[in-house]
Amino acid sequence: MINKSCANYVSIFIKTKAVLIDDIGMFFLLLTVLTIPLSIFLNECFFILYLAAFFVISRYKFITLSLMNSTVLVLIIIGAISLYIHPSKHAFFDFKQLTYLAIVPFISAYRWSGKRYILMLRFFICGMLINLFFGVAEAFNIDVINTHGQGDLGLINFHIYSSMLISMSILILIYDFFYRRIVTNFILRVLFVLAFSWQLFTTMGRTGQGLLFILTPLIIIWNTKRYKYLFSSLAMVAVGFFLLLSTRAMDMWKTAYSQIHSLLTGGYHASDIGLRYLFTKAGIIMFLSHPLFGVGLGQFRKYFYTLIKTHEIHNIPSSFHYLVGPTSSYVAYISEFGLVGLFSFSLLLYASYKSVLNTPYKNFKHIGILFLLWFFIGSFSDTIIWREIIVVPFLIFISIIPSIKQEF
């Protein structure tokens, strides 16, 4: 009898210890999400602490060779082989960024419920609100970081990443006007949307503004049974209204139109749009000359200058040389990894879509689709597949969804 009582006591103790470490791991993952827009160093530290708890409670036993996990493994192996064949400082940096994909199996194998997913979304919004505070400080001429005239970015040092994260925050909050579980207070929700909208439309982030314009009507269509197309039109009008209120945003879109006109009529390439055209053209040429495996990780810049020397693309002023790069995840993969890389990257997007689609919970499915489209469309504007500030929240919030066992 005494031995049996001791055995029960030990089993209870072990169970309690496991739950405690599980909660500690969850806490560190919440801090990982919170620090995404604030500090890469802290972000990595908190995720390492999460991994420590993950291994202590032996969650690695639940890692499977799912389609998404397998695709991530293949992409990292392709990058490692390419780095070995084409070693360089730039290639090593891109490979380091590529290894962020490895977080997927460690997220999907964790214990997930709807409550935990909502908590993660709340911490993401809180992290963006902290970043907004620094953006407000910048608006009052308090030096936070040097934004180089890109706007009130807060602690995020580049307008594309800043605008993408801000637009995702707004989209989540807009969805929550129907869902009402992430930020339950209506007044706070309205204030947060207005504050983030101010930050978004005072930056140079056309990518985030475009994503907001494209994806807001989709949220309306999902959540309104009657007059949904009318409401969708009104949503686009509302976003357009924010554009009209922001002279900075309007000037950027007018400039973009002017650059496209100059490119088409006069072949002028020394502009933001003109350079993107040249990089895309160069990427296609690289792909056609190295269709199977591409020119190699981190080799785009080297081959770009080679194409200039052979007069296959236009020369660019030396003042623009620091900007040379694929400027699109898709151009990066077709040029540096060829068909093998492009197929694997496409498979990652497909696996993400299948993971989200298979969840029985409508609201989580919709939020997952928002993240997927946000990443899919945003990948056209920059090599965000190699930028932890975008790829980390995408992978975390996509990887959780198929593992959710109950909504509430």
C-alpha cells in the first residue's frame, strides 16, 4: 500500500513538473512573438529558451515528416549544398536567414489549443503596439533609429518589413470586429486600427498599403452574408480614404505611376520601379542560363554585374549599386536555385495552404489564409523568405493551425 501511494505521488509530481515546463515554454514563445518587431537578438534568445523547454518535455517525439516539415528540410538542404558549392560572406548570411525555416517542426509539434493561438495573436499585436510607441516618438523628432526618411517605422529598420507587419496587425484587428476574441474591447480595437493606420500611411511602405487594400475586402466577404460585395467596396473606399488623407502615401503612389510611365515610354531604369524591372529581367536570364540549380546562393549580385558587362541588361549608376539584389523571393529562387528551388518554394506555399485548409475551425482557417496571402503577395516585393522579421511570424502562425485540438 505504501509503495502504491509513493508511486502515485511520483507520477503526480512528474505530471505537475511537465505542465509547469510546458507553461514556461509557452511563455518564452509568447515573448518570441512579442519581440518580432522589437529586437532580433531577444527574439532569437527567447526562441532558444522555448526550444530548451520543448526538449525537456520531450515534445520532439511528436515531430513528423509532414509535407510542410519535409519541404522545410529540403529547402535547407538545397541552401546548404549551394553554400558549399558557392561559399561567400553574402551566401552565408542568406543561408543563416534560410535556417529560420527550421522552426516549423518545433512549432507544429507543440501542444496547441484555440486559447493559446488567440494568446499568440494578442502578443503579436502587443509587440506591434510597443513598436508603434517608438514610431510616435520618431514623429515627435525623438531619435530612435535612423529611418533614412522612410517614415515613422519604430524599431523596424526597413519600410517594406515595417509596412507588412503593420498591415497584418490591422487585418487581424479588422477580422476581430467580427470574431471579437483577440481584442475584446470595441473601443480599444478601433483606437488600435486608427493608430496603426496612421503609422502605415506615414511610411514609404507601399507593400503594406497594397496588402491592406487587397485583403480587407476578403475579410468582409467571409463575414457578411448579405450585401457582402457592397461592404467589400466600402472597405476599399475606406482604405482609399486613408490614402487620400496621407499626402505622403499619395505622393508615393503618384511617383510609382510616374516611374512605370517613364520605364515604358523612355526605358528609364534609374528608379525604384526601373531597378525592379532590371533585377527581374536579370533573374530570368540567370534562370534560363542555369535552369536546373540556378547560379548559386548569394550569387545574384555577381552575375548581375556580369550581365551588365555583356550588355544583356542596362548599366545602372554606381550610386545604386548597394541596392542590387533579387528584390523578390520568386526572382531569388528562380535565379539562385533554379527549378529545384522554385519547386520546393512553391511546395512550401502549397503545404502551408493544405495545413490551413484542413483545420475544422473556420476562424483559424481564415486567419491562416490571411497570413498565407500576406506572405505570398508580399514575396513579390522583397526577398522576405530570407528575412526573419517576416518569415518568423508567418511560419509560427501557419504551423500552429493544423495542431490545434480544440477551438475553446
